[in-house]
Amino acid sequence: MIGRWHIVALAALGGMLAHSLSLFLLPAAIAWLLLLYHSKRLPLFVFLLSLFAALLFFVNSILGQSTPPDLPLEETIQLTSPISDLSETNELIRFIADDPSGSASIQVTFFKQNEHEAIQGLTTGATCTMEGRLVQPDAATNPGQFDYRHYLERQGVFYEMELQDKEGISCTGSSPLSHLLKARAVFLQEADQKLDSDTAAWVQAMIAGEDSKMNEETIKLFNRWSLSHILAISGMHIALFSAILYFVLTKLQLLTVEKTYWFLFAFLAVYPVFAGGEPSVWRSALMVMLVMLLMRFRIRLPIIDSISIVFVLLLVLEPNYLFHVGFQFSFLVSLALLLSARLYTGSFISALLETSLLSQLVILPLQVSHFYFLNPLSVLMNLFAIPFYTFIAIPLLLLIGILLFPWPQAAALLGEVFRFLNDFVIHVIEWVDSAAFYPWVAGKLPVGLSLLYFAVLVLFCSAWEKGRRKKAIGYGAFLTVIPLLAVLQPYTSNTGYVTMLDIGQGDAFVIELPYRKGVYIIDAAGSVGMEFKPTDKNFEQVIKPYLYERGIAKVDGIFASHADHDHIGSIGKLTEEFHVDWVRTSVYFDESKAREWDKDTKIIPWQAKEMLRLPGWEVQLLAPVRDKKDPNKNSLVMYTKLGGKSWLFTGDIGKEEEKELIRSYPSLRTDVLKVGHHGSDTSTDPDFLAFVKPKTALISAGRNNRYGHPSPEVMQALKNKNIRIWRTDTDGAVVYAFSGGTGTFNPFLP
């Protein structure tokens, strides 16, 4: 078996992916094993073990697929259950409880009145009786949107419950883990009290895996430059922590070398729990523990076997780890660096550059699959940041954490040193970000291109290792071309799209012309949070992910129908983060609403009855013809043709404006009507429907909105005319895909 454990790991991976991605992967994995055995490259025992692993993980994936129990939604229920996965921030307490049948789990959340509020007796392993209202987690309703429901279901969680007050829960008992978690809570509290807030946040994240207090802008900055691995506890942290502990315990003669060895082994067995239980922490700790055992018992095992054994072991203990981004990145990078160790023969700087380059290359398909973009300059940024955080910042943070209890004054002093150095590095990254952040927005990377990419990457590494530099450069150039193919794919497609995004109570339409001749947006609703304050939620969670998923980095133009927040609230962020050529408004638009829009974006007033001729598309403005002193009544009314259909976009006009359209345009007819004012009974007069004769109606309205949109009167009027209705509150995003003169409507939700 020595030197062949990776075969077993790959077979197990094939079995798991066959269930979640494609059944074809199972026969492909079996055929691969048969080929290796037939060519005598695989002994019979290894072949049988690998085959067993593939079939076992395939069957286990099927049997382990949970189905939600039938529980009453939107009703208050009482349940008694042991709790697990307890986490706490300044804003909330969250944990997992079993449903009454014990067949699935419920995520329970309690929102604090203040950051010091606590629930008596609540600890991991305690048995709690609680009362609350059950709801289903939010599902994705737009392409590219994060599917929170699917994310929880992979962990066997099908319902959420919110505790109204802490009097509604009582807990008794505990578990052996509760003492460790209490120690973690004490550590987090001490860091808050003894260190400045910025240093405390970094210490908590790097030692205890608690990143809830990290600056959100810093997290976004690190994500943009592929530096997020620095913010997660990984093998680098584990190795440094183990080395510091070994040095302190042995050099100060606190323990003998033998006892230090077993102390470190015990420490690594419990530290992942203290650090939040992330897959990357377990992977690193188990790897070090396995290597220590092998050294202790003088068993020689290739490092590739060690990582393969840990891979299989973790998937046996928790199959859902496979779908965890940190797990995927951690193992893929570790495997690549181990397999390519012989490549690094030059100086320290060249080795650092090569490892940074290879790390970025190997995770590129995964990064594009998860985030839809890549940053070509991130390799150089990693070359700048990794040495600082590896050799200065992380050792400093570990030392601060160790000194926090015995010598808090020294910990605070070192914290000031860390903050000074870290602020300088972050300021440098921010400066580069403002001057040189040019991401390649690739959109979805097809599976075929991903497989081709990895095949070329193997050839590149092989040629480099053998000293065939010309071949390696050729393969490297081809590696660059592959993601470019994904970026260029829309420019070769004759399919266009009109997408009504599910933006909640507001409007947002994205028009993509065939061959990417243009990308235009009609309205971009903002969102509101607590106390009705504007937020960027719609932009960050719906609009931006959709554009990135479609590979869109440039918006040719935006039509702002009128100045209400539920139509233009996200335009500022769009002009800030995307290149937007212009925004067209009514000549009666309140320009004070455009103060936050990027100054490089032209704001162009649009006169009624003007035909706008764009490359590959024409659109005519029908109204408003005069200022009605009301944003809704001054909405842009636009008429156009796309995919063999005529379209009428009406903003938030009312029945009076509809009558004016009838009088001004006696031959006006449309196939697709964007129903005015989200289906309010102030619009969509039956006489207007009888006049324009639409076959399809589009309604953008929020679920359970407080206005009651769309109104029953409007729905009945549409049904009386046998008009096909698509609405975001029931269908999610609605996409009209067209080619030439034909197209089809497709809802995102089934």
C-alpha cells in the first residue's frame, strides 16, 4: 500500500462526486482502476480496496442524503434537544438542535439586546427546552446568488427557529467539550479586554478561528487579492504554533522531549475544536499528528500517503466537508505543493515566488467556480503579503496569545507593534487595490475547461521539473488562454438574455445582447435594513453575483426609470464597482438622487419620443412628455423589440399615464408588458390591457410585501385576458433566452 494511498483517495472522491455531480464519474473511476490493474500498475489488493472505497462512498452519499421531516411552518413549536455547534457574536447566539423526530436538525438563533447578554446554562452538549417559530432557510432565487438553504441542507439542517426572548429557553447538563469551549470563550473575552480592538480581532481569528470581529472591508480586500487563506487557520499556523510550544517547553525545561512530544499530540487532538472546527484546521492537525506517530514508531510513509489517509478519514467522519471551500482549497494546494516539491531548487525568493504561483494556479478553476473572477496580479500580491504574515504577523499573534494570561502588559505592547506593522501592510494593499485591481470576470467555468486546465497544469509542472523550459513556457501560455476562453465565450454566442431579477420590492432588469454587443440594465433597486436605512444587500447578494456569474465586468448603460430607491438604490454601487458608460434618466429626474454615482459615469437626460439606436439594439422613449411633479408619474416608459417580441417597460406609472399612452400612441401593441408599479391597483387598467394586448406580463414584487403587491384586482384583470404571468415573488428571477427571432421564458424557481 505504501505510495498508493492516493489511488484509494481518488477512487473515494470519484464515488462521492458521482452522486453529487454526474453518475458518469462512477463508471469512469472504475474504468480507470481496471486500466491500472490490467496494466499491472496496481496490485490486486490495492485495486480491490480502491474499488470498495469508490462504491462505499457512492452508496454512503445516497444513503446519507437527508430528507426534511414534515414540520409545521410559521407556527410556534416546543422542542427538547441536545445542542451542538454553539457560536456567539456581539449580535447573536446560534446553535443546532434536533427536530422532534430526531431525523434532521434545526438552526436556532437568538438576537441579543446587548453584546453582554447571555442565556443561562447554554453550552455545547446541554439539553435545552425551547419555544419558537419554524421557518425554512432562504433559498437562492437568482442565478449566481448564494443558496443558503442548500448550504444548510448539506449539513442536515432543514429549518430555522428564532428565539423571541431568552426566557423561552431553559438548559441543563453539558458535555466534555463544554469545558474546552468555555476556555475558548474566556480567551476571546480576555483578548477583548486586554488588547486594542483591531489586534484583538486578529488574535481571535488567527488563534481561536473567530472572525466575526474582523473588519469587513479588510476581509473583502483580502478576498479580492486571493489572500483569504491568510485569514483562516491552516497548516502554516499549526506548524508555527507547534514549533513555538515545542521550543518553549523544551528550552525552558518545563517538559522532557518525550513528554513534550505527547503533550503536542494531545494538544493537536483538541485544538481544532478550540479553533472553531474548520476543515482546514482538522486537516492540518491530523496531518501533523499522523507524521508524529509515524516518526515515533519509525514507520516510513510518503507524505502523499499521509495526506491521502487524512483526506479519506475526514470524509468518513464528515462527508459534507467535500463541499466546503476551505477543505477544497486546503487539500488541493497542499497536494500540489507536495507533488511539486522537486521544482523548488533555486533561492528562497525564487522558491517563494514559485510556490505562490503554483498555489494560485492550482486553485484557479475552483476560485472561478465559486467566485466567478480571478485576479492575475494576485500572485505578486501573495509574494508581498505571505512573507510578512508567515514570518512576522502570525508568530507575533501566537506570542501575544500565549502571553495574554501570564503577562498581559507584554501582550498589549506586542499588540501595538503588530497593529503598527499590520496597518502599514494593509495600507499598501489598499493603495495597490485602488490603482491596479483589474479582475478577469470569467463567469461560470465549464467542467470541460476545468479538466483541460488541470491536464495542462500537470504537463506544465512536469516540463518545468525536467528542465524543459521552452515546453513549460508553452504550457504556461496555454494555461493563460484557458480562462480567457471562458471570458470570451459570450462574445461568440448568438444567444441573448432578458433577465428580471428577483430583487424584492423593486425593479432590476438585465439585458444581454447576442455576441455581447451590449449589456444594459433597466433599474437597479436598492434595499433597506433596520429602521428603513438604505443598505447594499441587493447589490452584494443579487445584482453583483448575477453579473459576475454571467461574466459581466462592464455595463454599457443603465436606464433609471425614476428616482425612487426601489428602482435606483443600487446604481451608485454599480457605477462604483463596474465600468458603466452612462445612465439615462427622464429630463424631469431629480439629479440630487445621483450624488453618490461615480463621476466618470455620464448622466444623460432623455427626451420623450426619442429613438435610441445602440449597437445591435433600438429602444424608444414614449413618456414622460411633461413634468408631473411626481417620481412615479415621471417614470420612463420604454418600447423595444428583443428576440422576436415587442416589450413595454412602464416603471411605476399609474392609470392616468396609461390613458395618455393610449391617446398618444394609437397603434401601440406589445407582446411583453412590464406591469406598472409592481402590480399595484393604481396601474394596469383593464382598458389599457385591452388596448396594448400583451401575451406575457412581468411583475417584480417582494414576497409578503407590506403593500400587498400584486393586487388581486390586477391579477384578475391579467387572468381575464389570458395573459401569461411571471412574478418574482413566486418564480424567482425570470430569464428570457433568445436567438434570432425566437426565445423562451424560464423561471429560476421550479
